[in-house]
Amino acid sequence: MFRKIGLRTIKTALSIGLGMLFYILLRILDKYTGLYDQPTGFRFSDFFSPFFAGIAAAYSLYPSKKQSIAQAKNRVVASLLGGIVGILLTIGYGLIGKISGNDFFTWPNLGEGFSPWQYILPYTLVAFGVLVVVIFGNILHKESAIFVGILTFISVTINPMGMIVNRYNQTLNFLGEAVFGFNRILSTVVGVLISLCVNFFTLPRKNKNDDLLFVIGIEGMLYKDDDNFKGYMNYKLNSLSDKGINISLFTTRTPTTFMHLFNKINISDPVICMSGAALYDKNKKTYLYQEKIPYDVSKRIDKYLEEENVTPFKNYIINDVAYIYTKSIDNIGEKLYAESKKNAPYCNFVLGEDLDKNDVLYYLIIDTIANVKRIKDNIEKNFSDDVICQIYDVFDNSEIVPELKFIKLYSKKVLELNVLKKYKEEKNYRIVSLTTSNLAEHLKDNSDIKLSTYFEGEDIIACDSYEEMFRKISHIYYSKKYRKKEVE
């Protein structure tokens, strides 16, 4: 079975094809201006190679526009770095020969005969030139461009295009190498520009449901061991964002444990975090809305937990800073959790008395599996009108603390997802939920359109895989079926 040919493959082939077409146009221009038949002198096509342009185009096409631009910059910088050093070396060598009148100082061309002594010095200088490319790459803080810069430098100095070199060396015996160097640089620049134009070009679509906000519950999409997305999720999320689709994430996590994900993805809207207890603007690093446990309820919960000899981690948001308070560390699980928060970004960990008369964002309790279940049962029995409980399995696979789990207590109003509703009203959005675990059930219940890889139901669009889920996001975004109905 042949795999389906993707859009990126088609764009790569198109970019390379356009590079070849550009060369053909230059040759036609040479022909009709009479330049091509001249034995020496300038020709347009001498400054462009479809070979090097094709390589540059192929390596500049990345899944997302952001990655493509970054790679394009790297290739242009690398070509300029390696090309300029190569041109200076060959011109300098030729100038020495010109000034001294010594034919020994003629830069060797592949396929133009062989005299060992005429190769030893130039190739020794090439080896030192590689060091120069590396040094300047580090000075410019372009370490990622150094390898391509070396390739460019070598292609300029040990060049296989004797025909171009010989044509220009009839005018000046070191000019040909310089022309080939500019050929190498310009070919790369043109190839990169062609690939960027092709990659950024999209056929216009008449229908776009711009009032839809796709909220993706990410817990089922993350690896537990490194807290990063599985497989090609980064590419898929960036691809949706590049199309202009409104994307948000729904997570049980705090900014401390989800902000690193945005090193690789770029989404448009704030994150619904802590199971819906807060809406966090990742760009401005501010909490837009919060759903807290009222102070009077928290005092009753504190009293119950104290009677049970349980010390919780109490979480607050004060002036856009997360504060975590606990009075004592009583087990290995609490110790590991506290250590992870002491120097963590986006939060302030305090061991001691907590804030007075402040509403609590949520409680976190780490204890044995039996105690966690007992606490959950008692909380649900005595505080069912005020809070909800969620049990997490983070310690299940740990060899250090296999018997421990933790439980979070949130305001019961979290189930209504008021933080998302407020944002929805502000932006005039309709919510499309994409749920991947049981921790996002209330996201499903508070959305207008429901997709899920986890839940089933008559009003749910089932997805057998994440790939199918991403395909349906694009389908819904462009589909006339999901247009907003006009109010009569």
C-alpha cells in the first residue's frame, strides 16, 4: 500500500520545479540578449544553479510557517557565511598570483589536469577556512547554521563547475571562483524564497467558521514521563494555528507544568487550566478569570482535614502569581512535589502558615491510595454542594512512591466552566470541545459541538484516532454545515 502523498511533499516538488523553471527563464534571457553565445563575459544564468536552489528549497519546507522561516534564515545566513569566506579565500589567492606574476597561485579546478603541488596549499587553506566559518558562526550566535555554512564554503572552494570558472577566468584568472561563489549564494537565496512563497500560499476558501473556538483537552495527548506531546502533535497544532483556526487547550495543569509546551507550539487563545479553575493568557502571563473556593468553605475544609491529620497544599492566585502553601511535609510524595515547586517558574512555594482570609483556588492532597479514596468519599458526602474531587494517577508508575496518589479539590462551579463561558461571551465564540480523557468531561458538557476520542454518545462526533480528530477540526472549520445560524 502506498502512503497518501501529503501537501508538504507536493509543495516540495513544486518548489524544486519552480527553481528549475527560473533557471530556464534565465537561459532564455541569455539567448535572446545574445549573451549566451559570447565566449566570455557576463551571463544571467551563470549566477544561478537549479541544483543548489533545489537543495535549498527542499530543506526550507517545514511543517509550520514559523519553522520554515527559521530554517530559511539559517540557510541564508549559512550561505552568506560560507560563500563570503570562500569568495575571499579564492580572490585573495588569485590576487597573490596576479601581483607576484607566479602561475603557481592559480586556484585548482576539478577536472582541469592535476599537479599535486598546486593542490596542497589551496586545500590546506580550505581546512583553515573551515575553522574561520565555525568561529564566525559562533560569534554571530548562529550555531545551527555552521554545518550548512561549511558545506557552502567547500562547494565554493572545491567547485565542480569548471565551465563557469573557465569562462570568467579568461577575463581575470581568479574571477571565475568568485562568480561561482555568488552563484552558490544567490541560488540558495532564490531557492529559499521560492519555498517560502510556495509554503505560505494557500488557496482561498470562501467559508471559514471564524466564530468557532476549538478547545483541546490535552491530558490524553501527553506522555507522563516527559510531559510532552506524543508523536507529531506539535506539527498538527501548529498547522491548525497557521490556518487561522482559533485553538485553546484544556488541562488540569498549572502554568508551571504546561508553559514549556509553548516552546514548540503556537496557539491563538488563552489556556483553560487547572480543570477550568482559571483562564490563563500565556502571552501576557496573566489570569483572565478564576473560579475559587470561597473562604468560608475553605475554613470548613481546613477543619475537616486537620481532624483527619492531613496536610494539604493550598493554591492561591495573588496579583497573577500562583502561591502554594503547606504547613508541613509528611511523606515522600509531598517531599517530591515540594522539591519540584521550590524553584519552578510561574509560582511561589511557601512552607508555613498560609494566606489569611483569601479564597482558595484549589487544594492538593498527596496520600496513600486508601486514604485518598476515603478523603474523596468524605468530601463528597460533606461538601458535595461546594467542591468537586479529582484523583490523579501520577504516582502509579513510580518505583519510589507506588502506593501514593493525589487528589485535587476545586470549587463545584468549575463544572459549569464559567471561565470559558465568560471568554466565549467576550469573543462571541461557539465552543468545539475535543476531549481525550475522563478529566475533561465537564468541557464536553459545556460545549456547542463535541468531538472525542474517549467519550461516546449521540451528540458526540467520535474520533478513532488523533489523526482523525485533527482532520475533523479542519473539516468543521471550513464546512458550511457548521455555519452560525443567523438570528431572525
